[in-house]
Amino acid sequence: MIRKALILAGGKGTRLASVVQDKPKPMADIAGLPFLHYMILTLKKNGIEEVVFLVGHLREVIMDYFQSSYHGVVISYEIEAEPRGTGGLIYELAKQWQEPILLINGDTYFDVDIQALVAKTEQSEIIIAVRAVEHSDRYGVLEINDDRIVGFKEKTWIDQGYINGGIYMLPAGVFNDFDLPFSFSLEKDFFEAYKDSLHIKPFYSQGYFIDIGIPDDYQKAQTTIPSQLLPKLDKSWTLFLDRDGVINTHRPDDYVKNETEFEWIAGSKEAIRDLSQIVGRVLVVTNQQGIGKGMMTEYDLDKIHWKMQTELEAIGGRIDRVYYCPHLAAIKPKCRKPNTGMAEQAQQDFPEISFSKSIMIGDSDSDIEFGCRLGMFTVRVGANTINKGEKLRVKCLADFRALFSC
């Protein structure tokens, strides 16, 4: 197995200038989170424990965001002080490390079984993950003969062919017999130029592939990339929902104190209905210290939740149970998120709950930390922004964002 991956993350994103003018292309916003977020989650799913970013252009944006760890993956950086193409820095590193290198382009998403790719690798072989495409003129095409890549064609219209998916396994010492320049293209100046002397093999995968380098595919990626990482829900799953800001609108500097003040967020009722028909349980977990402040009573809260549940049931949805913490934050009660008391009580009430097969949807740091502490998938709702300081404030970040404004 391989535990470390190197990601080429210095791209300027010329064709996406309107989107990434103040950040490297791999930091382009995909559904409220940087493109690299999804790459890291995918690599983690494939057994990768450490990621090394090869950074150059606007590198501080990547370094400030990911720092030294991200979602349990160790992060480090190799800095390209001046442009060296896709090959220059990796050429230098490979001569120092003398170990096999898993190298990934930072602007393409290709869901490949990494460990299967590694298992196919033999000594002195270069492996390129390849993807079959049809009816396209966007990509250069690989010529493959007898399980060996023997040619690299320029972009041209094809009815069917294989393209380079941007994931490479480079054997230890791959550059030892080559004197390459300070700056060069790994693809054109190494793979293509020396194809006759190199043994380059394809690794075939039909995993989801997209290159965010052009605006049309960038827009498509906003929904397709997150969907690749969302779990496949069924009746064995439990949905935990925060209330204010997720189900109903916030009242600024106030609380929903009675049923007349409860207002559904547009679309939330229908979304809960649809999800409740898929998952096994739908539970609300909500901090309600307005009770502890004397601004409302538990009877008032019960009437609010009765209204919420009956209106949802009227359209075919359900919330199985509502858990709330009425205590003041100052006393740090176990039931108040991010503490996990409400989820633990839910598991006592519903012993079939597995937190590893649960999703927490919330709009605050405490909601996401609540889910993280229990090993849940987490989804944060809110505005379509990446909060630069967020990594510094919270212990964990949401796996996904769902974007709407309330």
C-alpha cells in the first residue's frame, strides 16, 4: 500500500480567471469548498494518510487554508520559488527521496482505486491512470499497444479513446538516467519525449472524471463532484438536523419563542420530506437556551415543535423525535452542542443508530464539531463562501456544504 500522495497545486487557472483571479486554480470554489478539499477526501477514502502539495503561484492561499493537517490527513508543502513547469520540482524531489511517488494533477478529479493502481505497479514501470472518453476533441489521446502506452496524440476529434487522467505512479529512481532542464513539462518533455525508452503502462478506470479547467466543466463540477463523495443513503442511515438556520429562519439576536414566530426556510420542508423517505430516522438536535434565560418555556417549545412536525407530516414527511438542550451555555451542559449528549440519548432511544452511518446538517461551528466528535458525515448550510479564518477557529471542518441563504 501507499500512504502518501503529491499534488501539483501551483496552477494559475488562466481559463478560469473570473473564478480564481485571487487564488490558485486548485482552490477554485466547488459548492462552497475548495476543489482540493474533495481531492483530499477522495484520497483519504483510498487509504492516503499524507499529502504533499507542490505549490508556487499564490501558495499562501493553500498553506493558510490547509495548514499542517486537514480532515485527519497530514499536510506538508514543497515550494516552487519560480515557475518550473509540471516536471521541474518533482524531478528535484524524486532524486532526493528515492521512493515511489504517487503524483496527482491538482486541477482534475479522477475517482480511481489508488491501492489497486499501486498493486499493479512493478519495478521500473511508470503507471498512468487512463479514462475512456467518447465523442470529444478536448483531450489529447493515448496510443496503447500490448498494455503499454506508446504514443501521445495532440487534441483531435475522436469517437472513442483513452486519455491521461492526471494520476501517475512513478517508481523510485525514475529520473536517474535523465538530465532534464530546470523547468519542463512532465507530460511532453518526459513521458512523450522518452516514451520509447520508458516503460509506461496504463491503469484503466471508469471512475468519475472531470477537469475543472474550462468554465462549462467548472460549473458542472459544482454538483457532480460533491455527489461522488456523499454516502449512498438507505434505511440504515440516520439524519440529524439542527433547527434554527437549517429548518426555520433565525431571528437575529432573538429566539423562536412561540409557534407564530416559526418560519420554514424556503425548500427545507420539502427537502426533509424527501430525505425522510430514504433514511431510517430523522432527528432534530437543537440548543434552546432561551428557556434557560426565561424567554420561553418548555411548553412553548413543545408547541413550536408540534407545529413543525404536523406541517411536515401534512406533505408526507416526518421528524421522528426532537431533542433539545434548555440550559444556559455558561454551565456547559453535556446536552449542549458541541457536546454529544443529545446524540447519546438518541442512540439509547434508537439502538439501531450507528454514528458512522449518520449525517449531521447544521449551520454553525458547534453543529459541525458535534458531528465530528461522533464520526458522522457533516454538512454545513450557509452562504456560498469559503471562510479563510474558519480553519483557525474550529477543530474540524464540514465534509460538505449545502448552499442557501436564510
